[in-house]
Amino acid sequence: MTDYELFSKYGQEYASQEGWDLFYSLKSADGEWQVQCLDEKGILPDDLAAWEIVRDGNLPHHRWVKSFLMQENPKEYQRIMNPNNN
């Protein structure tokens, strides 16, 4: 099972309840793996709010996404951890 499949199985439901998810965006200038708000849920106003939840969260799904992004999309990880530097 891949890392993302593990997240899908165990963490995605919790992320969805908070109003965000991890998306794969092929050929994106911002990197392929990105944390984005789930617009259809209407819980969060924008991606910055999703980043704040991930950045400040300490539950297993928050820690896993931060660790995953450090490896798979360091640019996104830096944007999330240092939003004022964007």
C-alpha cells in the first residue's frame, strides 16, 4: 500500500470533516501534491484556512500530511509552514 493509499484509508475522512484534503495536481507549477480546502463542503473559506489547520494540527493525519509533503512537495510544505513568506 502506498503512503497516499494509507492516508486515503485512515486520514482522509478526518481531513474531510475539517474541510480539506490532499490533492494530486499533475504538472502544477506549485507541485503535484497540494493541501486544498474542499469548496463543496463550505467549511473553510480558502486554501489558506486549510493550510492553517494542517500547520497547527497535531493529530496523526496532520503530522502525516506534513511529513508526506516534506518529501513529495517541499515547496508546498514551505508555503504551509511559512505562509507570510509567500
